[in-house]
Amino acid sequence: MELLVVAADGVSVAGSLDAIPDGAFVWCDCVYSDGPIWTGPVQRLTGIRVLDEHLRDAENVNHPSSFDSTNDYEIIVFRGLAMRVDGLDPADVIHMETRPVVFFLFPRVLVTVRAPDSQLMAGIRTRLMSAAGRTRLPSQPEELMLRILNAMVDRYLELRQPLSAQFERWQRRLLDTRRAFNDWYSLLEARREARRLEDLCEEQLDAIQEWRDERLEHSDDGGLSEVLLVRTSDVVEHVNRVRSHTQRLESSLENAVQLHFSATAYRTNEIVRALTAITAVFMPLTLITGIFGMNFEYVPWLHSRAGFWWTMAAMVALGVLMLLFLRAREVLSASALLGERSARRRRRKDTTTAHG
């Protein structure tokens, strides 16, 4: 646990405090393992006792983003974001790890309960310590909380590029006609992570908007200043951007899946149509061979020296006529006869010859 006194002229670290200096507020930064040891100093500074239910919420690392308030203080749970990639292959699924940061807002006191290895809090504390005289320091606990929230949401914005790159890889693999796509489990995992991010954003929005509405309803008691309202709107806008981006990614991936199945169905139909046409060509030929294969004693041309060759010529002519008929009826195409790749190669060769 660490106590920081934030004033207009700078930030100082205090081992213990009996009273809050005039024109300043106190930031008490704690980690999960500290437990409720911060409640004693906060109660001595504010005279407010924290409910046991809220203390249990602060120790619950699985608590969703939420907002709650009492007559004396407010509690906001906001889940931070970390990114983890399974394996080293660029096609591996990006997994998100979220951990809650719990904010207790008291009059002139801000308490944060977070993970012990949070680099975000260390960076914010360093910036506050070095910002004296150069930039304006937060003047109240609510403003510092919104700055921390904004920095946490920026981690979400940084996730958009790797997510977009991963979803683009999935789309290319789905629409690649040169190889079959079988990695459906990883695709579902990627969709699940995107949906999880969307659900997290909705939880963040609910928590922030509930806190803003609660403050606006009590505007006579201080409410939200113009600076706080702008910062709150900025956080809400950033979360909305992440959610909208995630929804677009999900929609584009769903469209790619539909295109994949449509292309697969089209290729299957082309193969079935080609096989059906080939069957139609060979059916009359099979009929002829069946007739001449009958075990009757007297069959026309059976003992003729030219009977075999006349029959073969008739079968070839009939097969050619059937092929021409099917081509004229557009039952068979060049792609069906030669195969899709062979037809593509022939078109490329014809194009190259024409340009040459």
C-alpha cells in the first residue's frame, strides 16, 4: 500500500497521514494481496467505514465491471486488458487476459486495488511525480480515476491492430481455393475472443455510464464538472470505438465464412455437373456396347469384318455430338472440362500471348 498526496504544486509520498492537506487529495494505491489494510487509514482520513460486501468485491479477481454507491462513497470495478498469443505462429489465436481494477471514491480520497504486476499504475504514478510544474495535475479524485480509466481503455485500442491482422489472416485462409480449410476450432476460438472483448466493452460502458448518471442526478451536491464530463465522454467514446471495431471484425469474418461455404458449394456443383454431363455422354455408348454384348446367335454386323470399326466410329461421333450439345446448352464449360486451375492457366497464357 502506498499513499500519495496530490496537490496543485506536486505529488508527494506519505507513509501515514492524520489529515488531508488543504487543496489536495490522497491516492491510496493497493494490490490484491494487501487485503483490507487500507480501510484503517482511509477511515481515519474520511471517517467512513467500507462495507464488508464491497471489500469482498475488491478481493474477487473474477468480478465483472460494475458500479455501486452508498451515501458515503462510490465503487467502480473496471477490468483491465492484457494480450497473450498461444505459440509462435502468426496464425495462432490471440487470447485476452483481463484483471479488475477496483476504484473507491471517497471525499478527497481515491483508493485503487489492482494486480501486483500492473505496469499501468506504475507508469501513471511516475508521470504524476514528474509532471509537477509542467502539466496540470488532477485536482480531485474523480479526475485521477478518469485518467487511469482512459489509459486502461487505450490498451484496448492498441489491441485493434493485432486483432485486425489476425482476422484478415482467417479471411484469406477461408477464401483460399488452393487448399482446404479445416482449422475450425481455432476459428471459433478467435470468434469467441472477439465476442468476449465486445462483452467486456459493454460491461465497461454500463459501469461508466451508471457512474455518470448517478453523478448527474446529484448535480446539486457537486455532480460532474465540465472537465470531468469531458473526460467521462472521452472514455465512453474510446470504449465505443473498440466495441464498434470488434463488431465490424465479427461481421467481416462471418461474411468470409459464408463466402467460403458458397464457394465450396459452387465448386461442388461444378464437379457434380461435370460428372453428370460425362455420364450423359457415356450413357448411349454404354447402351450400344450393351446391345452388341447380347448373347443372341444372330446379331447384325457381328460377323462383319468392318462391323467393329463402324460401331467405334458411330460411338465416337455420338460422343462428340453429345459434347457439342452439352456445350451449346452451357451444361459443360471450359472450367468443368479442363479443371479450374487448368482453365486459369490457359486464360493467363492467352492473356500473356495477347499482350506479347
